[in-house]
Amino acid sequence: MYSCISFLYRIKVLRILTANALYKLAGTHKLPLLAPGLPPLDADTHLRPSRRHHRARPSSHASSVPRRRNGRPQACEPCRGRKVGCDHQLPYCSRCRKGRIEHNREHTSSTLPSPDRPAAAASIASPRIAQRRDHHASVDTRPSESVRYEAMGYMGATGFSTDLEEAQRRLMSMPGAAEGHVSSKPARDAPSPSLRDFDPPAAAINVLRNIPDRASSYYLFETYRNIHDAWCRLSARWLLHSLWETFGDILDGDRSDESLSVMAKKLCLNTASVLREDHTDPKEWFKEFSGHNMRWECIGILFAYWSSGLLSLPRETFKGSCKALNDMDRRTALDFYKELVADCANLCWNAGYGNTLLCFLLFKRSLLQSNIAGDGDIRHFRLHGDLVALTTYLGLHTSSAAFGDRSVCVQIRRRLFAGVFNIDKLIAIFTGRPPLLSRRFICQEEPLDISDEELLQVPPRRGTAYPEISSAGWSFENKILPVSPLRARMMMAYTRDSILEIALRNTLMACEDPLLELKQQATKLYDEFPSCLKHAADDLQNPALDHVQVYTRLHMTLEHLHNVFFIERLLSKLKEGVTAELVRISLEIIELSLIPFTNRQLTTGVMCDIDWLLMAYGAPAGGVLCMELLRPAAASSGASGVKKSTMIQSLSMLVGCLNAVPPDAPNYGVSATLKKIIEQVLDRVLDPPAEETGQEFSVQGWETDFLVDAADLFNSDLLDTFDWFRP
């Protein structure tokens, strides 16, 4: 009889512990540790009834202790986290005070850094933890469970919290549950007085000490202009104004450790609070992270803009361009600012929650690493992985907002995701690595073609109004806005994702019809773009276009031709031979990619790497021309073919531009190898040897009589666009 009762007791205990474990994983604590009538369990007794504790008895102070939704007194924070019995004395029970558990928990949380974060920055995590303890008794200041699920990154139909959220919504709709409903919008927590005692880490002081002076900060910001900015340049300019208006007395002063410590502490406290991103009023949205609410994400974003300004400065006039550089050379200055951007990102990782500000900071940091070390660098790919991870964690890839929703938070999220999605596809094509994002798991619309002024609701001139947009999302004004290139590139990136999906198959069987359909879709998409985004032959002589507009139109056309190029490249593999259309597109791509080299005024004040432009667009097209020139029966011999002399002239110009790539360019090694191989091909074609010493061989269906040792050089592949010239 006793064994049967013991067995039933253990089954009941296990069922309750399992239920409590599920609630603990979901971040909820709505159930008592054990059902009424059962003695509590000690965490160290392995499911045995504790000998030190008996059934919880109501204490004299129970009436003053906050109660949970089920009516039971709330346990102190250490006991609640450890799931042990508690006498409900707050903030710490007698058991915790006796064992100094609260001291150990606080010390461990504030001193242990994460595996991949600097130990100096990890100390900022303590304000957030202490802040939670100081407010754990206030129900109104805590976010609801659904908000906490979203903040933890659980979303979608397969998320483990989906059923729990549905159960909670049903519970809240039942009679008598309205008074226990918690607002879904977490309010900004006021800093606790106890948080004023912590010291900011040395990394924070170092970042603030190296903020450029007022004149240099504005000079570097205005020098940089990126046609693919994935945020809002106008808000970034406002952020720079807000920095000097709020902290100008500190930054214009001697920047002593004491003054910088006060500023760093303020930034740490702000970063430790949740950033609300559901505003519809642009002023409230900007107020959330500016002025006295400024955060480390904002400082990092400004450093990213300043770093991009350094990249925009001409190499020949880099030294002495502004006071902040202190006569540093280009590479030293870029590395120095890159580390400051990294420090800001680390401070945000350790001190705050994920948000779009941090995501944009990681986006800029990834681009900066690419422009310094090259796209093939493993550190760049790791940073890109962090960026994609945070993007999907925040749910930027999915949205339920209407297509025409012009609210600032919705459009900022769309702009940011468009930038990440574009970069992901560009890296996949450039390096040959698989993309990290797929259109099949995306339900996010492209950003609307509206100006930054309209997005932030800056009053237009008297008597005018903002232009309306079409049903497709384009502005009727037919003008290149800051978001226009970003929007167009995202639309073309979906086509590129479809190309990658076909190219990554083990076989190209039954792919001809889908490729032809993709080609039609790409052509139709480009034809429907506004005319202001399409390059024309007379753009350089058109006085109505400035150099930024000419470069933007040129880049958009190159993006479209790049998609068609890869489709034709796949079709040529199916037909086991190069087509005249592929040769024609390759010639056009090379011609357009050389325009910024021969017209340097187009790149003045524009964030563009013309060396990279040759690598991304000119190199694959040049590889096709090289392979075509080496074929005995070239497509150019047909009635619709291209003359070999035209191909030779284009390759010769490409070699001349590659020869001008400076040694400090991020992809200098790639360009040097490419130049060498093209020169060898031209030598072979223009000055063939008197006697053939090699033997014929086939390289992926392309016949050639070139030397046998060239087989390793011309191992062409679609995705890795440079594999064909690697030794």
C-alpha cells in the first residue's frame, strides 16, 4: 500500500515539474512550483521531498507581498529563478540572505562575459539585471508574455510559444480576466538609483575620447553619400546634430575621464532599456534614441558614417583632409575607426536588446570590413552571418503591415531588410558561397519610393505637397530618391535568388524553361522601372543629370545585366556552347563597368568602390570573352556574332583599368591575378606560337587548343565568378 502511494506521488510530482519546466522555458511563471497539498521540493534532493522545508505557511507580511495571477504570494527573484521554496520576503528571503545567494547571483551576472565578447564591455550587463530586480515587483512596468516571446526571437507557426500565446489570448478573453491583462507595449524603464554607482568600462571611455571634433565630424559625414543607404540619411544627420546639442559641453571640453565617464554612464543606462519600435509619429520615433535618450547604437552608427566618409576621401589628398585624422595614412585611419565601430557594437551586444539600430550598425560594420579587407575575407563573412542572424531574430524578414503603410517604423524595417537581402545575394554571387537568406521564407514588402523628408514628415514648402505613389510603390515624380536604388535592387535580388536556386542544383536537367521564364521576368521587371533609374547612352553629356544620378542609373543597369548574364551563362551550359547573346551582354557589362574608371568625377562624394565594380561585374564578363577567344569555333564566327577585334579591344581596356588598381585596394590580389591571365589570353590570341605544343581538351563543354596547364586556370563556375582564373 505504501509503495503504491509513493509511486502515485512520484508520478504527480513529475507531471507538475514537467509543466513548470515548460513555463520556465517560455519565460512565464504563472503556476506554483507544486500543486496545493504537496510539500515543496528542494532543488538538491533529486525529486525527493525536502527535509528542511514543510508546506508553505502564510506569513505575517503576506498581505504586503505582491501576488501572482493565481493569487499566491510572489517569490523573491533568486528563488523564482532556482525554483525552490521561498518565505516570500522581498527583495530577498531569509534563505537567500543566509546563503548570500543574491550577492553571488549579482556578482556572477555582472562579471562573466560571453564567449565572444570582450570582458571590458561585459560589465555593462549589470545595469540591466539590477534594473529588472528593482522593478520585478511592479506588474505594470513589465512587458506582457507575448512581447517577451517576440523579444526572445520566437516567431512563426513553428515557434514553441505559439500555442502558449494562443492559450494566453483565450484566457484573457474569458470573463474575469480583464483586470489581469498587461499592456503589450513595454514602457521605458526609469533608471534605478542603484545603477548610478556602476563604472563604465574602459572601452566606452576610449570610444568617446576618439569622437572627432565638431568640424571634422560634420566634414566626414557630408563627404559620404551612399546611394544604397539602408536606413535614413536625414535621421542620421539629425542624430549628429543631437549629439553635439546634448553632449557638446563635454565633447568640446578637455574630455577628462570624469566628464567622459558621466556621458558613458548615461549611454549605458539608455542602452540597457528596451527600444520601442512601434511608433507612428516620426518625432516620437526619433526621440526614442536621441538627445538624452541617446544610446551606444547611435554612437556606433555615427562612427560608421564617419568611417564611410574616410573611404570617400581621395587617396591622394587623404592626409591633412581634416583635423581628426592627425596625419594618419588611409589604412591606419580606416583600421582605427573600424575598431571603434566594433567597440560600439560590442557594448550594444552586452548592454542592450536587439533592435533595428543595432542591426543597421552591424550592416554598416560588415560593409566597412568588406571595403577594408575584401569580400573574400573570412572576418567579413562572419560579420555578415551575425547580421543575418540578428535580422531574422528581429523578424525583419516578415511583416503583417499593409503594402502602403508609410509609418516610419514599418518603412525603416523594410529599408533595412532590403539592404541585408541585397548584400546577401551579392556575396553569394561574388564568392560562390550559398546565400543565407531565401525568398521562400520572406513575406516582407519592399520599401515605398518616398523621400526621407516625407518619411520623417518634414513640412514641405508652402503650397506644395508630397508626390503620390503608384500602385506598384513608385513615386509619380520620376525622380531618384535616396530609397529608389535600394528598392530597385531588392526587386532584382528576388530574381537573383531564383537564379541561385537553379544554379545550386546538382543537375541542370529540365531547367531550360524556368531559365527562359526568369529571363522574361527580369526583362519585364527592368522595363517597368522608372526611366530615371535606367542608363542611357547620352547620360554623360546630359546637363540635367548630376554625377550622382549618372552613377546611380549606371549601377542599376549593371545590376539588371548581371542577372541576365547569369541566366545566359546557365543556358550556355545546357547548350554546351557560348551563345552570341552571352557575348553581347558581356561586352555591354565591361563597357559600362569601365565608365567610372574613365570618368572619375562620377565617384566624387559617392560611396562606391570602382575597383570592386570591376571585380563584381567586369571580371565574369571578361572571363566569358577570354574563353570565347580561345575557342576554335567561336560564336563570333556566325552571322550574328561579335567581331573578335571588338572583344580584344574591350579586354585591353579592362587590363588597363585593372593596372590602375592601387596596392592598398581590398581586392588588389584578385585584380592582379585577373590582369595577368587576361594578358596571357591576349598574347595567345594576338601572337600565337608557331607550333602547337599543347593538346586539345574540353573545359566544361568549351573546346580550346590552349596549353594543357591552362585547364586549371579556366575552371569556370557560375557562382564563384573568379574561380576560372585561380591557379
